Amino acid sequence: MHLIINGKDHDDLPEGLTVAELIALLELPERKIAIERNREVVAKSAYAETTLTNHDELEIIHFIGGG
């Protein structure tokens, strides 16, 4: 499967991948990110049930704390 993540092409990803599985595959901290799929925000509660499809465009935003 082919995805575009933050403007970069990612090929050879498994078919039927969910957002939660992608987060694990990319080793991202689920609690400190927000994900937009095809210009729509994906609710954290829907990560496990949102299946990605070929050529989806994702934006992954990392939250950084500081003071």
C-alpha cells in the first residue's frame, strides 16, 4: 500500500493497516500526536477502527511541551 505522510511517499506498507497500527509501525507516541487523514482529523478514539486505504494522505502533528 502507498501512503503520503507529511508530504512524503511511503510505499510497501501492509494492506488493511489501521491508524493505530501505523502509529505502532512508525514507533510514534500515540498520546502526543494528532492525525489528519485526507484533510479530516481522526479522533483518537477511532484510531483502532480507522482503516487506511491506498493513496491516503496523512498529516501527523507532534505536540511538544516546554516552558
